[in-house]
Amino acid sequence: MVDTKQLLPKRVVGYIHEMGVRSLDHLADHVSEDSPAAVQTLVGQWKSMNAEEKADFVGRVAGSVVEVVAASAVLPVGLKLGKKVAKATGKVIRKKTKRIKKAAKEAKKADKPKADKPAKVKKTKTASAAKPA
């Protein structure tokens, strides 16, 4: 494993670690009964850990986060390559977003019951309504 303290400044690494601990403590205090099973399992294990185990767990997760942050900072080596990567990534995200919105719209349309509307009656001009010549 890479030494995370060499990838980013100590203050940033410390901040990521501290936010991880605070986030998991907050999640453990505010988890609801209708949360997914994975979240409930994580919270149950978090509550059963002692302070040293919590620090070790968050340290491993924070190490991965630091590696991702450091890797993303050096990913686009050149400006031109970086623009190409950003453009391609944006295009993929837009396409996926469009597919999701379309599927949601179709699902909403399928769930919506159609109300029977009375047929519209065309109004015709009567002899009394016509203008006299």
C-alpha cells in the first residue's frame, strides 16, 4: 500500500480521516429502520468497534480515498489530453442520464391510469347563429 502522507499534505489526510470518523458516527446515530441491510450491517459493526478498531477501519478507507484523490489529480498529464478525457466523460454521463430519465418517464407513464374522457362534440353553426346576408 502507498504511504498516503507522501501523496497529499498531512492536513488534507487528517481532514479526510476525521471526516470519515465523524460521518460514520453521525450515520450510526441517525440510521433509520428502513435503511438498506448493508447500511444497517455497517452501523451495527461500527457500534461494536472500540476506538482503536474504528481508527484502523477509517484509516484504511481514508487511505483508499487519498489514493483516488491523488490519482485523479495526475490523471490528465497534458491539457489537451485532459480536455479530451473530460469531454468523453461528460458525453458518457449525459447519455446515461438521458437513458435514466427516459426509463423513469416511461415507467411513470405506464403506472399512470388512463381516465376515460367523454368524446368531444363538434359544435356546428345553426341557421339562427349564421349571419344574415
